Amino acid sequence: MSSELLKISGVSKSFPGVKALSDMQLELRGGEVLALVGENGAGKSTLMKLLSGIYVPDEGRFVVDGEPVVIGGTKHAQELGISIIHQEFNLMPDLTVAQNIYIGREPRIGGIFLSETAMNRKAQFLFDKININLNPKQRVGELTVAKQQMVEIAKALSYKSKILIMDEPTAALNDAEVATLHDLIRNFIKPTTGVIYISHRMDELKAISNRITVIRDGQYIDTVDTATTTMPEVITLMVGREISGEQRPVAAPSSSETVLKVSGLSTKELLKDVSFDLKRGEILGFAGLMGAGRTEVARAIVGADKMSAGTVELNGKAVAMSNPAVAADLGVGYLSEDRKHLGLMLERDVKDNIALSSLKRFSKLGFLNNPAMKAASEEYVATLRIKTPSIAQAAKNLSGGNQQKIVIAKWLVRDCDILIFDEPTRGIDVGAKEEIYALLNQLAATGKSIIMISSELPEVLRMSHRIAVMAEGRIAGFLASAEATQENIMELATRTAAGARTTETPAGVQG
Amino acid sequence: MTLLQDAAPAKAASDKKSENITRLKSSLQQLLAFASLLALVIFFSVASHSFYQPANLSNILLSTVVTGLLALGTTFVIITGGIDLSIGTGMTLCSVMTAVFMTNMGMPMFVGVLCGILFGAMIGAINGLLIALLKIPPFIATLAMMMVAAGLALVISGTKPVYTTDVEGFQKIFALGKSIPGLVIPNAVFILFAAAIIAGVVLSKTVLGRYTYSIGSNEEATALSGVNVTKWKIWIYTVAGCFTGLAGVIATARLNSAQPAGGMGLELQAIAAVIIGGTSLQGGKGTIIGTVIGALIMAVLTNGLSIMSIPQEWQNVAVGVVILLAVYLDILRRKESAK
Ligand SMILES: Nc1ncnc2c1ncn2[C@@H]1O[C@H](COP(=O)(O)OP(=O)(O)OP(=O)(O)O)[C@@H](O)[C@H]1O
Ligand SMILES: [Mg+2]
């Protein structure tokens, strides 16, 4: 089993002003899943980009299958049997699912003509084999985030590679989807193949990995056997300090005053008669399966989508939020789940990203108060531990997790009374998660109200005063913090309108 | 369990449905463009007797040819998310070169025509190199090329027209001759349609076409998928250049001479035709059939308005309004499909 698939040593990589990796090492054995963990900005993605030929290392040795290699580019990496699912989506929204998967190696007739039918058939065959439900002919731009992730996974598996790198593949998936992804991985693993698996979700490392390599600040720390190591030990290696553990929130928010009342909210596509209210100082969790309509509720409330029926009241007054800008002016902020596209200006620097949506706060008579903008940015960079050489760094140069933190900072600066967080800790490391939890609790304690949509049940359980569970566009039920468990949430989440549980389709991979 | 928990058969059916809807929507867009063209034709026919005379209709078609050919090439470029400002004066330079090849250099006609087209390909290839290899933004690279081509056309021709009247059959075969008995439609129009069919096939059925859309949709992702984006971009600009070259050839044949001073501004008309045809300047979307309809709309509009003796100034205003309308419709459609 312990044939060495990949061994790298002495690898360094610098960017202007940042030493992303120094003297890094890593060893992947045949037949194993090696988890790679580290804080946001530790250098995980950079290392994987070196392996997949996107960046060129400053120095270092790479040995694939016993042969020293110099990886010359993405195509070369594929030829060496290395394929990667990037942390950020790399899809062409205007092309179909099959066109995306086979881009660069589409079935051809006579070298230049495309065979669309052959390609769609191939794609369908692949989906059947790995048991995922995708339509080869659908345009990728029309898919949900989770389904786009499926396309990425199918694409990586289609290369028939020996080494599969997954950079946070489960960030956009819910627990059930994660379980099936793990089955996909187990099917993929043979004595001659290996997986490098990056994740910030500690619970899944136990489930999927054989060994865990920990890196911190661009440096190799240690590699441990998953079976003989506890997660707190891994976390301590990762952050170099202890993280305080789980706590449930106080039983009830301090006030019983209703700040937001949603009644009979419906949309043409999905939502049916969604009603709930949010109290001052309350954290209301939204749980449910992918596609249950949690994001849609948020989008309809802030006016990003049209509602077909229903009313929204703020502090007892009916309001019409026609778009998210109006909503923000009324004090309702929505942090979308698709941050890269909807939440960030990638070319602009950290300061602009944090301050620009609250320019009213930072300007007088149309002139910008630069020192104030700087101060506010610096403050949030510090509280959220955003890893950046300075607030003048362009957002696109930050690691994925640090980009997420910027979007959060942006909304905190905006100072809304009601904040809707859609998957707030997706892709954020354990240490920073704790800071964000603490921050949410603190916000709630000062009288802000929070809706937290999350696919991570432990997070929902831990943070929420109350939990709304959605299924198929309806609210299936509410659970108070004290009575909620993973089991009763899942029970509600899988309850269909008819009261029956979803009957499942093909046998095979078991979730 | 399937990987997507909620993915029951109902979902597959809704996938199918949304796929059909997408298809319907995109054909609707083309139908709409075609309907606008038809409406314009009907409107002008009612407004003026001379409009629907066969001679005038054939005139409209003939006047579409050069802009139409340029628009075909530039459709490729715009779908990649780029822009090509050099096609107008580039066409003029190709026209001069074609004439020079056939007269001063004494090449046989078909060789001269081929060289004219290849010269266009060369201009395109240089654009592609500047853009893909040296990473000069398309706007700047092709703006520079536009000036260079305009200058070279004047230098090479000595600022005087180059006549091809001595080249036997050139004008007849490549522009004004009517090959189909009983039809008043000149050859140049058939060349345009043949070129459009080739362009359509290349764009929708070949690897180059696929990468054209892919690069426009997400260049970085395309590169990360192992596609040599630099190489393909150069090819795409080269293919676009072939159409510029062909336009130059036809323009020469039509007047039986190369006019070295013109061409400036044609690129904007071609771009307008592409946009009216529903191709998005953001890249990733567009069709050849749309571009052909777009070019026809422009030609019908100008011809119709001048027949109604509307002054040139107002014709420009009308074209401007049509472009705005077309783009706004596209935005509305996009909003609709973003849901
Ligand atoms: N292109 C770049 N230019 C400048 N700095 C960069 C660039 N790419 C990465 N960095 C920096 O290198 C460091 C490591 O980033 P990397 O993306 O590898 O982190 P990561 O471990 O993947 O973090 P995360 O968990 O947030 O995804 C960060 O400080 C980041 O800001
Ligand atoms: Mg990363």
C-alpha cells in the first residue's frame, strides 16, 4: 500500500510581499486520502497550484511515481496523472455541462469537427457510473452552486488520473452530499491512486482521510495518522494555540420585540407560504437540504428575487424591498452564498472592498474620508484575522477564506440591524470560525438580529436560538435551541409536502 | 442515494424543461431579430414603391456584402470577449494589396484573390499575437493596427486608387456578375452567404468555435482546463482576419479598383451589426445567423431611409437608436433568463 505516488520537498514560493510557502514537503502514498489542513492563507491552495502546473515554484523537488519531474503547465500536470478541483469554480457558464467537462479533449471527427452526440453520451455514461444526477445538455450558468460543484467533481474524475486534488470540494455541499462525495472518493481509491483533500470541515477529515498533513504560515508542521489522532490535537497543530470548544447560545434572546415579520411569502419557482418572525437580538438558524429554498427566502426578502405573494414587515410596518440596495438602506443586509461573484470586487484592494458599500458613512459632502475608511478596514482586518500583507492588497490575491472574511467585514461595516448570513463560515478555518461565532453572538447581544443559513448542522445547532427547518420550499417546522438535535432537524428536512419521506432513486452509492 | 439529495425524477424532468426553455428563448431571440427585419422591409415597402423593386432589393443585398463579411469575422472576436477595430482600414489595406498582387505583381486572378485573403489572415494573426502573446488589450492593439493599416494602404498605393480593370473577369466573378439566370442577385451576395455558412459551421461545429465560446465565457477556466488559450486566440483572430481579407477582395472587385483612403468607420458598422444580431460584448454568446440578420437590418435601414429621402444625418440617428434598442432588448432577455 505504501508505494509513494508523490513526494515533494524543499518547495518555496513567494509572491510580491508574501512568502506563501517555504521549505514545504508532502508525501502521498498509493491508496490513501491525505488531508491537507491549515488556516486561511496557510498556503494550501498555492501548493496545489504548484502541483497542477499553474504556478512555477521558486525552488523544490517534485517526484511523481518515483520519477523526478518539473511540472511545465496545466496540460503537463494532466499528462502526469494529476487533476485538480480548484477552490474557486472554474467553469464556463455559457457552455453546457458536457462541454465544460470535456473542454480541451472533446470527441472529434476528423480532428477539427466536434461530435456533440458522442460527447453527451460520454458524459451521461460518466454520470451513470459515478451516480450523479446531471443533465449533460444543460447550460452550467443555470445550475445552482452545489450542482456546479458536481460538474467540477465529474470533470476531475473524468480525467482518469492517479492523483486527484480536491481544494475544499465540500464547501458548497450539505451533509448528505458530502457523504456521497466521500463514497465517490472511496470508489476512486485504488492501490495506484491517491487523493489530496483540503477542507476546513474538521468532522469530515475523520470520515475520509487516512493521514493528515498540517501546514501553518507556509511551513510544514507535521503529518499524523487520522486514526490515532484527535481533532483537537490537529486543530492545535494548525493554529498553534488552543481553541475554546462548543457552547450553545443563551436560551432566549434578551428581547421579545419582533423586528422582522414575514408572512405567506411565496415565489413562482419554489417558495410556498413561508412565514416566520425574527426577534430583536435573536439568531434564527435556517436548516434544510440543498434546494429546500433557504437562499431563496433570503433573496426574496431583500428583493433580489420577486415574490409572488406575501408580506414583509419591519418593526411592525409593511415594507417593499425592491432590491438589495433598498433593503440595505432599510437596515437589512444579505451576505450571499456566492461571494466571489456577488460579493467582491476582485481587482480592488481590501480597503475598498470593505468600505465601498458604506460610502455614506465615510463621506462628507461627497468627499471621501480616507483615514476613516482605513481605520475601519484595519479594525476588521484585525478582528477577523484577515491574512493580508496590507489593506492595499488586491482582493484577488488573497486566499479563498480570507476573501470570504472580507465580504463579512463589508457587511459588518455597513451596520445593518438585520443581517442575513448565507453560509457565513463556508471555507473559513476553525480558528476564524470561532471568531465569527463570537462576533455573531456579540452582534446579537447588542440587539442586532441575525438569520443564519447554514448547511452545517453542528453550526446551526450551536449558534441558533431557534431553528427553522425548510423542505421543498416550505417551512417544515421550528425547533427551539434546547430541543433541537441533528436527528430531528434531518427528520423535518426530509419531510415532503405529502408528509412522506423522499423516495430515493437508484441503488448503488449509499449516502 | 444520488449525490444530489433532492434529485428525484421530477428534477430530471424540470431539467429537461428548463433546457427546452433555454433553447426556445435563444431561438426566440433570433426570431425576434428576423421579425424586426421583416417588419422593416414591410414598412419601407408600404412607405415607398421604389423600395421593393427587385433592383433595389438586390442593391440592398449588395451593399450588405462588405460590412456583412467584416461582421462575420468580428463575431468570432466579440464572442471571445474581445474587439477588433482594425477591420475597417484592414479591409482597405487588403483591397489595395489584392489590386497590387494582381496588377503590379502580375499574379493570376485566383492567386491574387487567395493572397488577398491570406493578407487579411496575416493582419488578424498579428492582432492575435499582440493580444494573446503580448497581452495588449484588444481595444488598444487593434486601434493601433487600424492606424497602421490606414497608413500602409496609402503608402503602398501612393494615395491613388489602384485599378484592376485589366484583370479579366475579376469584377464579374467576384462582385457584379449574375450567375443564376433570371435572378438579379449578383455573385458578391452569394459569396457573402457562402462565407456565412462556413463561418456558422466553424463556430458551431469545430473545435475552434467551441474554444471561441469557452474563452469568452471564462478565459481563466478554459486555460486551467488545459486548453492552450494563447494559441487558440491567435487562431481565432487569424480566422477573423480571413473575412477581412475576403471583404477587401470583394470591395476591390465591386469598384474594379482599390480605394486606399476609405474604410475608417466600417469597423463600427460591423460591430453594430454583430450587436444587433444578439452577440454580447461581454463574450460567450452569439450566433452567425444573428450577425447576418443584424447586417441586413443595418442595410435595409440605411437604404430605406435614403429612399424616403431622409437626410444622412438622420439616418445615423436612426441606426444609433436601433443599436440601443437591440442592446436593451438583450439586457431584458438576460434579466429574464437570470432568474
Ligand atoms: N497570486 C497571488 N498574489 C499574491 N499573493 C498571493 C497570491 N496567491 C496567494 N497569495 C498569498 O499566499 C498566501 C497563501 O494563500 P493560499 O491561497 O495558498 O492559502 P490557503 O491555505 O489556500 O487558504 P484558504 O484556506 O483561505 O483557501 C496568502 O497569504 C495569500 O494572500
Ligand atoms: Mg485555498
